[in-house]
Amino acid sequence: MKLLNTYDDKDEAEEAKAKLQGERRLASERDSTVVIYNLPCLASQLGVIFIG
């Protein structure tokens, strides 16, 4: 899987995830007191995905 985008806001990340087709997931990670949300996707999806 390749990292598609990183978000600071969970709602924004969930909205972007909803626009994807196929295998999708949202991964969060914590650094100190900050949580960021990573949106990975399959490499085969990169040519057809545009989030904006």
C-alpha cells in the first residue's frame, strides 16, 4: 500500500476515505499529544484517484 494523504482532522480523513473505491482503511498514529490520520491505498488505485 502507498500513502495517499495525511490529515490532521478525523472527519476530513473519513470524508476522503468515503470517496475511495476498493480496499480502503484509515490509520491513525500518535506523536506526543498530536494524532494524525493516514489514508493509504493500493498502488493500482493511484492512477484513478483524485481527492479534492
